[in-house]
Amino acid sequence: MEFDVIVVGAGAIGGSIAYELSSRGLNVCRVGETDRINAASKAAGAMNGCFGEITSGLLASDYGRLKLEMDRQARELWPDWAERLADASGIRTSLFTAVGTHVVLNSAGMDEVDTVNYETIERSLQEYGEPFETMDPRTIEWLAPNHLVRPLRGMFIPNEHSVSSHLLLEKLDAALLATSGTLINENASRVLSEGGVATGVELHSGERLWGKRIVVAAGVQSLELLSEFDSVVKKIPPLFSGYGVSILVKLPDGMALPKSVIRTPNRAFACGLHCVPRGDGVLYLGATNILSERPKNHALISDVQFLLDCAVDQLNIDLHSAEIISIQVGNRPISADGFPLIGECGMQELWLATGTYRDGLHQSPLLAAYIADCLTDGKSTDLDLRAFNPVRAPLIGLARELTVGETVKQMFATGYEYRWDVKPYWLPILDKGLSTNYQQLINELHPSFTPPPELIAFSYLYESMRVKLTQYYKEWS
């Protein structure tokens, strides 16, 4: 049996693309295990964050501002998308779990990172004419932090909500089947080709499926499925895993859930500390973010301990009495230049939709419509994503001359959030040491191509990451 489209990936992006195509009358097969072990979507807080996710680094380039525009457009799609999924799946439980987002600036981080990002959020809201309210953080209901890390400033963004990631994935499964799509509960091992054209996929069991077009949206593992296309893959930014831990807790009796998302600005390579109500006394706490050589299946004790300590200290000290329901692990796909891989993939009838890092679930309705438009009539929305075509030279985000300093600041900010106790006379010594090491790393990688700060910090630790970057840069030198 030959399908019109085979979509590889069972996360929010793959699920959304498969449903969108199936709803347009195409014969669609979606491939991927529905238990979604270590998938980013399953472990996500699923905030419909747009301005709440902004950092100064994001706005430092046209490509970062394009990502912001993607987030803005995606946010506007969610109400209709949620209604469509409810109608198609027959599951009427509301996807939305929180109303609005509170962003708080506290004393747990570092002025040059946290305050700068907070003020960037505030300034961007003003520039785009977005509604928000500046408020005394002491008036935010539910927030009751340790006084040592008390909030200094606060704002409320009324149009940025959250959804239940688990319910979203359940609805996507049901909606695909209800529109006559095929769901294969097995992972793919590779994409097949013939005569320079993608023709199907091979499953781990050895079974082969055939399709007129193949869309790979398998997160951080997407490029591993393209083993037959080495000459193409070498020119695509390699993917790395942004391994993260989130925790679901049951609040103690008498402790109500917050009504909104409560979060800090994005900080130190991470997603900012945040809590998201899930209903029935269940609260989502998230999330750590550490780049790793390979996707992880299990949480490290150090990350669980750090996240719980931050949540109790910075959000509500009464969380110490909450019960842990589950510890979730996700692996976010981050590309070598920090920007997504969206579009036709240098091989006829092969498309990629990955590399979205922290934005994938939020952008999933937008990416579904974009890919579906491209595959069905050659047209797309008014959003031009050609810059993110997978086969590309490295895109420039932060200027090379600023990257070392930004990496050092982010590393210092991590230390402050860990509450390190460093004597003042050690700070310039540490600064000089880190700066020297990072500058040497950048120079050795390439004379002009520069990875984002996250990759500099962690490729300094992992040789395999440096090797992948060097090989990719060589293809475009």
C-alpha cells in the first residue's frame, strides 16, 4: 500500500502535520511509538508562550525575530486549533489549563542575564502593542517564595496561556484516526530512497512502508533516519539534544493550584523556572535544560534535586509538602546554529520539520499548516521560512565578537542560581579563564562560523559535539 504522505514522528509537530494533511483528504500514515519515551512534547510544560519566551539574544538577529514572528502567529492559531481537535477527536475536555502568564524577576539569578531578559520582554510587549500589566509581585496569588530569592518585579501577560501536553497528544492520535489516517505504533529506523527520490520508511521490525512524500518530524533523532542521504545530511546543521527534566506533583490538601502560568525569564541556557496548573490538584514544574551528546531516557538525580530546590525556593515554600507523581524526561532538538530545520530537504519528496528547540509544541499548529500548504498546492502562508531550509550554511544569530562574553555570563548566571559562594576576587579569574578557553574553542572550530552560546559551553565538555560542528563547518567553507 502506498500512502500520499508518511509522517515520521509522534510528537506535537509530527502529530499535527499528520492530522492536518489527513483532514485535507490525503491518505496519511504516521509512524512513531505513542508512548513517546523521552520525547520533548510529552515532558513539555506546553506554555503558549510568545513574548514570555523572549531573550535579548533572540532579538539580536533577523532569524531570531523571524522565530518570534512564528511564535506570534502560532499563538493566534491555538483557539481554533483546540476546537478542531476537540471536534475531530471527540474528546471535549479543554486543552487549556492556565489563563495568562505571570513573569517574575527575582534575585536568584544575575542582573546581566535575568534583568536584561525581563526588560527585553517588557520592551517587546510595548513595541508590538501587546496587552500586559506591570504589578507588584507581592500581589501575585499563590506565589510564596523564600525571602532570600524574593521577586523584585512582576508582569502579567493575559494572552499567553498553556495547554496539557498529554491531552494534546491524545487528541492528535484520535483526530488522525477519525480522519481516516493510519497510525503505526512503531519507530522508523531509516528513510528509503530510489533514484534520488525518497520513497518510504523502514521500521525497526524490518517492515517497509511506501509513500509519495516523506515528512520527518522525529525531533532530535530526525537526521539519524537519513543514513542513505549522507551527501545531503553533511550540509544540514547537526542536531543536539537539549535534555530536560520536568516534574508533576500533587499539591497537599488545602493548597490550591495557581490559575496562571508563573515563570521567570529564560535564563542560563534554560527555559526559566515555571509552574503550570494541570487540574485536579496537579502542578507541572519545569524545566532544566542541558545539552548532551545523546538523548537521555532517565533523569539525573542532580537535575531533579536542582529543579525541586528552585521550585520550593523561588515559587512556593509549601511545595515541600507536595507529592511527586512523575519525573518526566524530554530531549529538545537544537540545531548547530540554534535555528529550526523546516522545508524540503535536498532530496526530492523529502521534508524536515525539526530543530525547534523550546518552541516546537507551541508552533505545531503553524508548522502543520505551513508543511501541509507546501505539500498540497505549492503555496504557503504569508510566512516566509525559506531561511530555515534544512540544507544551509550556518545562520548567524549572536555576533561572533559578542558570543564569548555571552557564554561566560550565562555560565556565571547558572552558578548564581545554584547559589554558589564565590569570593569577589575569584570572579575576574574565573571570567578570564572561561573567556580564554571559549575563545580558543571558537577559533579552533572555524575562522568565521560561530555556534550559539549553549553549544560553545557544552561542546567545550564533549569532543563528539566539536567533531560534528567541525565536519558541518567544513562542508560550507
